[in-house]
Amino acid sequence: MKALSRNLLSATGSDAGSRVLGFLVTAYLARVLGPSSFGLMSIGLSVLGYAFLFSGPGLNVFGTRHVASRSSVQGIRAGEIVFLRTVLGCVMAILFSAGSLVAFGWSRDWATIALFVVATIPMAAAPDWFLQGKSAIGQLAVARLSMYVAYLVLVVLLVHQPTDAPWSAVAYTGGSCAMAIIALLFMRSWEPTTMLVLTPSRARTIVRESLPLGVSSLLAQTIVNAPVLIVGGILSTTEAGFFGSALKLVFFALMLDRVFYLLFLPAASRWASEPERFHMIVAMGLKIVLLIAIPVTLFAMAYARTLTVMVYGDGYASAAPIVAAAMPYFALTVVNTVMMTVLYATHQERAFMATLVYGTTILVALCIGLTWIMGTTGGGIALSLGELAMVIGLTWRVRKLTGMHLERILYAYLLAAGGAMLVFWLAAALPMVVQAIAGLAAFFITLMAVKGITLGDVQFLRQRLT
């Protein structure tokens, strides 16, 4: 079996396993904690997301690219990056815990958020970026699965009622520790002589090289974390619970995006110096992810209420409109991942960062305004519109800097999505299975008709995967 096939199977299996286990934990916690405590947990995870980003300003992408390209950036070693991230993780855990104390006071809410923030330390210490750069997807799979297995076991043992929200944070931190330990052991198997030490001068060199990536990552994750905090701030923790539960369904679908990124960034980094092959890989990658992302998006939008009630129960039916409104974010995100990877692989981080600045500004402004006017559904709409602004900006950047006209592929898939939506509407009275099959058939027929995918593309994939 070729390396691509092995890595694809490993990445898909690991991420599917991680997402399924995480999804089971989420469904369990949503039902046990109830909307209010689940909303508090969602806020805690959002704060943790920011603490983790500041603990490694771009160091994960910098390290992955450095390892994958087999180059030496001023002799930088993996152990030095791990050490720097761990130190920064400790600092951020202290700062964000103190900031949460100021915001929430000495309370159960603060304890929950502070316990989530502690997970910054093991998350920062985990060298998953190193395993990704080495294309050791099997080892990366084991490390990530260990986190969710430990998380699931601890949640079942510790969380049994709405007042147990702080224990959900303890469980998450325990899972993060499990992943960090296993990933570090795998890294040592690759570089047994590496030392977890760092001098101040070396730290400055690494931070200087990775900082543009770090700002980009911060802005990108604001799109994920800010809406929950905005909804919680404007409305209530209960509404944040509904909103957070809806986003969990959307993010579960992002398993595709995660698998693609794991494989695509190392491959793009290796072939960026050969324009013809690089362009071919990028175009094919975009077609593949959209081939899956668009049908999934349309199906989830059409059956949002059924999916939401099935996972969380009747008590979360209010989250269904949020799922439908936010689901386009999933398809738009996989497009942005392609554009982002192109700019990262060609060392155009500053162009990516400039686009993120305006995209994030638009999203935050829309989220505040639409949440204030329309409630939680407005927040979901804002998430999708903000990501659309990013697609437009990044597509223009890629065309300007690399000469690739990826918008032509996007137009073809947009037409195919329109055909599928029309069939969904016309077949609304039919059983769900028949409606889904008819919509899927319309999507693929339209796509082939407008040459969004060709027989040559199919033959290329067969050659790469067999």
C-alpha cells in the first residue's frame, strides 16, 4: 500500500475515532449538565482555546513545516520548540486563570474555567506537530486517541449531575496529559538525543520566525472561540449552552478538514518549489474536500432538527436553527484550509494574516450585531458569513500571489450545490432517504456536467491510492 493510502487511512481512522469519542463525551455532558452548566463548560473551552494559542504563537505550524521540509532553520531542534511551548503554557495558564478570577470572582464558574485553563500546560507540551511533520500519522493517531479515551473514562467517573461542571474540566486536563506523555515518547523515538533545553537567544530566534504564523492562528481561532463568548456575554450561559451544542455538531463534521490538513500541509511544503506539481496537488485537494463537504453541509442543514434531537435530546431542540445557520461554516472552512495551506507552504504568512484581520473583524462585528438582533441563530449566521468573507479574501490572495485560479473550481461546486438544493426542495414531501439520494445524485450529475471533476481526476486518485 502506498504511503498516501497508509497515511490517509491512519489519519481518517484516528480523527474519526477521536471525533466519535469526543462526540460521545459531548452528548453525555450536554444531557447530564443541562444547557446552563454545558454553556459554562463551552465558555471554559473557549477561554482555554485562547490560552493555548498564546502558549505557542505559531510554533505548531512553524514546527510542522520545519520538520516536513527537512530543513534546519538556524539549527532549531524539536526539543527547543517543546521547551519553549511548555514554558509559555505555564505562563498563560497563570495569566488566564488570574484574568478569569477578575471576571467571575471566587465562584464555581471561575473554578471551572481555571481548571480548563490548566490543560494549557500539557497541550503546549505535546509535540503532535512534530509527528505531523514526520508524516507519522499512525503515532499521531495513537496519541490523540489516548486523549479522548482518557477524557471519556474520566468524564464517566467524575461527572454525574449539573453541579459537576468543574470535574469536566479535570477530565479534559487528564486527557490532555495522556496525549502529551505519549506524543513525547514517540518524539523521543525519532530523536533520542534531543534535549528539552533552550537559551534566551534561541527563544528569540524561534519566536521571531513563528510570530507571523502565531498572529494568523490567533485570528483564525477567534472565529471559533469568540462567538460562544459573545453569545454568553450578550445573552446567558444557557443560550451559550444551546449555541455551544450546535457548534459541536458543526465541528464534528470538521473531521474532514482535520484529516485533510494533516496530510496536505506536509505534502504542500515538500512540493512548493515545483510550481506545476504544486498547482496540481492544490487543485486536486480542493476538489476532494468539496466533494465530501458540500453534500454533508446540505444534508445537515436539511435535517438539523432531527440530528440535534437525536444527539442531545428534546431539551436541545432550540439549537436546531443554529445548526442550520452555522453549517455552511463547515464547507467554507475546508476551502479556507486549502487557501491557508497554499500561503503557508509558499511562505506568504503575512498575506494570510492581513486577510485574517479583516475577516475576523467582519465576523466579530456580525456576531455582536446579529446576536443582539436575532439571538443565537444570528450568531450562527454570523459565523457562516464571516467565513465566507475569508473565502473571498483568501481566494483573491492566492490568485494574486501564485497565479492559481481556484475560484473556477469553487464556481463549479457552487452550481452543483445549487442543483442539489433545488432537488431537496422539490423532493421535500418524499421520505428522508429518497430525498437524500435524489439530492446527492443531482449534485454529482451537475458537477460532472460543469466539469467540476473529470475522469482524469478520478484516474489520478486511483493511481495515488492504489
